Amino acid sequence: MGADRYNVPLYRPFEKLISITVRGKQFEVPENQILLRAFQYLCPETIPFGRYCWNEECQYCRVIIRKPGSDKISQALSCKLMAEEGLEVVEMAPELQWNLSQLLQPPSAEPEVQAE
């Protein structure tokens, strides 16, 4: 082991970004990634500090999804689910909601300028 273990890339190799929808908002993420890693791409300041085990034990990364071309809604763990073009994340576990909250909040309204 040694120093070379730190040279492992964070993301799997990718050539393009794909479009996913998270709670009604569309985002571009790298192809060939598990969904939790795609979330990390979108929020690198918060996802690494979440209480995720990354191996299916904690259940903190549970999502409710709709796969492309399907009307069926199902549950999955974002640490095991590959992100794919057109994937829709309908709902998510509280830990993910908190870690993605800055990304998912509605845009703030511009303050009104009152004429004098």
C-alpha cells in the first residue's frame, strides 16, 4: 500500500455528462457513475461529509426513482444505482436532502426595487 493508494481517481472514467432530474430540477452529471458519486459531483462540499457507508449498510442514501421510459416508481440505494440519462429522483432520504439542500432550494426572489 503506501502513497500510491491516494492516486485512485474519485470518479470512474467518463467522456460526457448526462442529464438527471432530482426533485424536479435537471442537472448534468458524469456518465458511468453511481448516483451517490454523481451527487458528490454536484455538491462536493457536503456529500463527502454525509454519514454514508457507501456499501449498502446505512440506508442513508435511499432514493425513490423513476427510470427513463418507465412510469414505475421504485426504491434504490444511490450507492448501488448507476446514474443514467433521464433518471428521475423523485424523493430521497433525509441525509441526502440535507446534503443536497443548497442545490435543491428554489432560487431566491430578487428583492423588489421601489420607485421613489
